[in-house]
Amino acid sequence: MTAAGQAALVTGAARGIGLAIARRLAAAGARVALLDIDQARVTAAARELGGTAMPITADVTRTVDVEAAVEQITNGGGGMPAFEGQLSQQEIEDVAAYVVASQG
């Protein structure tokens, strides 16, 4: 699998299946935004994956957290350049809407 030049958003990325997916995407060359409610673990996971990973602490059941995550992904943060140009604004908004709707 190659994901060079692609950007990915993985929820539940601090452990288990989410972390395994993030590892696979990063190994394939993707820039990965890791979302998880556990700040310490998501930060450690991003550190493990290296410079292509952006840790974001968020509770995907809270709209305000998802909106803040979208803002961070769009504008950069965590010492990583913004994903802007990697994901269109519409793609980012679609992901945010999906995450919020799936919690309903």
C-alpha cells in the first residue's frame, strides 16, 4: 500500500485498532492526524510515528472538540504544518460532520 502525499484522520488512534491503522498509514507515507481522548497516549503515539503525525486530544462525542480538531488540522498545530492543501476544506468538514453524526 502506498499513501505518499496523502493525509489521513484516525480516531481512537492512541491504542488498539486505531493505532494500528495510524501506523500502517504512516508507514505507507501518509501524514496522519491522530485523534484520541487520552492526551498522554495520543501524544506518545504521534511521537512514535514521527514527524508525519499530528496528535489531537478530542472527545469525538463532543461537537466542540471535533470543531477544534478540524481547526487544528486545517491551521496546523502540534509542531506540524497544516494539512491544508492535503485535504480540501469540504473534505475536512465532511469528516467532522460524519464523526458528529455517528455519535448521535
